[in-house]
Amino acid sequence: QLHLTTSEKNELARSLEVVQNQLQEKESEIKRETSEYKDRLLQVEKEHQDVLTETNRKNEVEIEACHEKISSLEHLISSQKLEIEHLKSNKEQLNNSLKEANQALGELLKTKVR
């Protein structure tokens, strides 16, 4: 009976050792996979941050270019408004000169007719 019990005890001890070894192997595998996933996650996060940073930089450059274009167009519009005002003034002066010339011509024609 003692021999049988000792034999069972030894068999159970071996089984326990096998199960413990399997658990340790599984734990090591899980730790390795977890470490790999964490490394991959960090890499993906860094790539994402790099893309985000580059996209933000490009957007800032594009926004600055748009601001410059708007400023340039505003300056052009302002210049054209001044030119229009200048042309209106010239037109008015020419119209006045034309009126005066027509009046003078009319006077000359009246004088000539007399």
C-alpha cells in the first residue's frame, strides 16, 4: 500500500511538474507576444504621430500660402480701385474739357455766322 501510494505520489509530482513547465512556457510565450504587441503599438503610434506632424506642417505651409495670396489679391483690388477712381476723375475732366470746347466752338460758330 505504501509502495502504491509512493508511486502515485511520484506520478502526481511528475504530472504537476509537466503542467508547471507547460504553464511557464505559456506564460513566457504570452509575455513575449505582449512585448511584441507593445513594441508594434509604439511603432504604429510613432508612425501615426509622424504622419500627423507632417500633415500639420503641410497644412500650415498651405495656409500661409493662402494668406499670402489673399493679401496679394487684396492689394491688387486696392490698386485697381485707385486706378478706377483715377480714371473716373480723368473722364470727368475730359467731359468738362469737351463741354468747354463745344461751348467755345458754339461761340465761334455764332461769331462766324454774324
